[in-house]
Amino acid sequence: MIPVRAYFRLFTGYLRPHRAKATLLGALLLTTIALQLANPQLIKRFIDGAVAGEPASALIPIAIAFIVIALTHQLFAVWATYLAEQIGWSATNQLRADLTDHVLRLDMGFHKGTSPGELIERIDGDVTALSNFFSSMIIKVLGNGALLLGILVLLWLESWIVGLAITVFTVGTFLGLFRLHGVIVPWQKEIRATSAEMYGFIGEQVDGREDIEASGATEFMLSRFDAIQRKWLPQVIRGWTGWAMMWSASMALYFVSIAVVFVFGSLLFGVGALTLGSVYLVYQYVEMAHRPIEQIREELIDLQKAGASIERVEELLARESALIPRNDRRLPDEPLGVQFENVTFRYDDEAGNETILDNVSFDIAPGRVVGLLGRTGSGKSTIARLVTRMYEPQGGVVRIGGLATWDIDIADLRRRVAMVTQDVQLFRATVRDNLTFFDNSISDERLLEVIHRLELDEWLASLPAGLDSKLESGAGGLSGGQAQLLAFTRVYLRDPEVVVLDEASSRLDPATEALLERAVDHLLENRTAILIAHRLATVARADDIVILEDGRVVEYGERRRLESDPKSVFSRLLATGMNEALT
Ligand code: ATP
Ligand code: MG
């Protein structure tokens, strides 16, 4: 049924600031209804007066009153609609903002599992359905309901036989339409689900265009597109058929009702029970009742849709981030160390899924640099994500500065712990905006100073327009190495105390490699660091070494000691080269 209760449960808070306007809206609505009901009474007076041969001087004021009332009614109706839309939209805009905020706080697990298109559909699509709900609900359903009630009361007053006949008829119409409605609603739901799927699919395809085209998967993707379309089309056709069934049923009922009026009217007029004016009045009211019935019926479909939307919005709001800090503590004002204590982690929380990290422990004292080695898929980037609290371990604990990551205020954590990911995300914007994340308060002098400090002046000079060079989104426009240089600068600007560098696995040209090496050296000065390395040169600067295999630590110790121990995995690695030993 119509989810009025759920709607107000969700919206009371959002509607409260608009109470004054809502009251005005109510008053306006009642006035427009009264005005609408008054006009046929004037026509009745006019017709009866004219039939009785009253002079024009008596009839003209009636005509003028009719026109004034009709105009005022229109004016008030526009005003009421405007108010209802305004209230509906300002309340739901607030909801949109809150939802966006909420979603941004959700964990990576949620974001990996929800496509961007689906998110847009849920935040914007569902909420738009709700903003329509308010104006439709108030104006069309409640307003028209009151109008209908007024019409019936006035008909009873005019003649009880007509009143009874039309009441029975109206109730019957509603019952019939409701029943039909119950059949159609599930069809509408299916359409909406498929359309969400479709937009999700399209969003993903647009995102992955390069890979799809490069791997020649276009045909296959098109066939999936086709499959969704094939599912969608019959659903839409059925949905519209349902709509047409409703429409024709209600039209048929309308014509029957007019016929009833003419039959009863002429009979009653014939025996002198009704005047000509009264017959016209009845006709006018019945004609007038058609529109509210029609509108209420149409709105019912929207209102039902709103039910599904409310459900989804509430579900989204109720979705708690797996990452809500339990304590919101601030990190201590001293150099920070990082500890992993028996950390066990799975991406998918359900038991039985693949364990990615198995009982991983190591302890990085403040200011020390740990080199993390392991073959592809061994869980290195996963460790980086746990340090930066993109995810939370299922077992054990990750500590920074002595605090468990889940106890740390997330903003504080982001300020003091930074990560350079393996594939750096660039925005379609200038190099400057890419470095500052669109923060205009960072001056060019500061940027240039940082670039200079990282010895990247040459790199900057090699860009076509310096800081103003435009980059493409994704990783377009820069090589993997260059993108990492840019990411280093980003991190250096923020000056965190703990850095996690997840080195790009792509091979670099020697010039970029040299630049990167020097930049890494500068970045590590006076910081605690985890260096995820794909090249042995990178770990040469590490104090300690952790070697990971299938999510387990197979070797952990001081680099120098491991180097000099011929039996260590690390020294074997040094002897045979990284690729040979690990991959
Ligand atoms: P590489 O050297 O290729 O960067 P890695 O050591 O960084 O590898 P991880 O990215 O940590 O490896 O991945 C470890 C395992 O976790 C892999 O088996 C991978 O398939 C899985 N994995 C990584 N990210 C996710 C994710 N978001 N959801 C589910 N599984 C994931
Ligand atoms: Mg990785």
C-alpha cells in the first residue's frame, strides 16, 4: 500500500524546518477546494435564475463572481503547487546531501561491491522519486481526496438519490482500480530493478572502455548489453500495458458515471424533483469528480514506487560502515610506529572464503623503514590497505602509534598516515589540481618548493605546460612511473608521519627510475615507512625486511642480518634476482 508511515518516519526530521510553509500550504489547499466546490453552485443559481426569467441585473453579479472565483482558484492552485514542490525538494536535497555524505564514509568493501551507476541511481533516482512523493501525496492525493469528499457531501445535499448513486459508484471505482493496481505494481518494481542494473552496467562499461576495447571484448559486452535490453523491453511493455489497462478502465467508468447522471437527472427533472440548475450542478460535480479519481489513481503508481525507494534509501542509510571508529581517539603527538599482531584478513567476510592474510605479525618502530616483498597476489597491497584502514582485519589487530586502527579518529589517521597506491588515480584536470586535490589554499610556491625538495624540477620542466598541464582521468597522460612521482608529491605536500609506498609493478625507464629513487629517499626522511617493492633496488634502503608468501610471513628480520645470512630467503633473492626467486 502507500507507504505514508514509512515516508514520514524517514522525513519528519527533514520536514520540520518547513512547518510554517506546510501550514500555509494546507490553508491554500483547503481554500482552493472550497473555491472549486463553490463555482457549480453559482452556475446552478445562474441557470435557475435565467429559467425563472430573473433580470440581467441579478444574473450579472453571479457571472462576475464566477469569473473571480475561477481566476482566484487557478492562482491559488499554482501557488500551492509551487509550495509543495519547494518543500518536497528542499527536504529531499538535504536527504541527498546526507546520503552522499554517508556513502562517502562507507568502507571500501561497499564501494567495490556497488557500481557507480547504481549508486547514482540510488542517491539521485530514489530520492527524486521521494521528492515527487511529497508534492504528489499532499496536493494530488490528499487535496483531491478532500475535493472528492466535498463533492459527495454536496451531491447528497442536492438529492439523496443522486448522492447515494454517485457514492456507490465512486467507492466501486476505487475498489476496482485498487485491485487492478495491486496487479500492476510488481511489474513496475521489476522495471525499476532492471533499469538500475542497466545503468550500473553502462557505468562500468564506460569506466572500463579502454580495457574492454583493448582486449577485444566489445562484442561480448555488447551481447550482455543486449541481454539486459532483452529482459528490459518486455518488462517495460508489460508495465505500459498495465498503465493502459488502468487508463481504459477508469475512462470507461467515467463514461458510465456520466450516463448515470443523465438517466437519473432526466428522470428526476421529469417528475420535478430537481430543477434544471440542479441537474447541471450534479453533472458538473460528477464531471469534476473524474479528475481527482484519475489523479489519485495515477499518483498511486508513483507513491508505490516511492515505497520501494524509501526501502532502498533506509537500507542504504542503515548500512553501517565496517569502519566506524569505536573510540575516535587521536594519535599521540610523537613519532608513530606500526604493528601487525596476528592479523588475519579476508576480503569477503563470510567464513570459508579465501584467507588473504594469515596470522601476519611485524613491528615497525617509529622512523624505521620496512621493505615488504612477495610474489604477486601474496597480499602486499592488502597490508597497505589495512594500515590505512580501508578495511579492518577479522582477526588480530593493526596498531599505529600504539592504538588499534579502529580506535583512531579517521580524519586524524588520514592526516598522519598516507599511501601511494600501485595504480595512481588521476583526475581529468591540471597537474596542479591533481597534486592538491583541488585545494586552492595550497600556493604554487609551496608546490614548487615540494617539487624541488623531491628533486622533481626536471620532471616538471618536461611537462608541456608545467603545473597547468592537463591530465586525463584514470592513468591517462602519464606513464606509471610519472604517475607515481605525482603521487609522491601529493603525499609530501601532506607531510604525514607514516607512509606506505606500493610501488608500481610496471617496468620503468632508467631516467624515471632514477627520479623515483631520489624522490623515495626524500619521502622517507624522518618517516616510518612500509615500502612495497617490486625491484630489489627499492628495498636497499629498508631497515627491516618482511617476505610474504600466500598471506604468511615467511621471513622477517633486519636487512643487514638477512643479507649476510646465506640461508635466508632474502639473500637467495639477492643472489638470483627478484623475479626469478619470487615469481
Ligand atoms: P601484486 O604484487 O600483484 O600487487 P599483492 O601482493 O599486492 O600483489 P594483493 O593485492 O594484496 O596482492 O592481493 C592479495 C589477494 O587478495 C589476491 O589473491 C587478490 O585476488 C585478492 N584481492 C585483492 N583485492 C581484492 C578485493 N578488493 N576483493 C577481493 N579479493 C581481493
Ligand atoms: Mg599489490
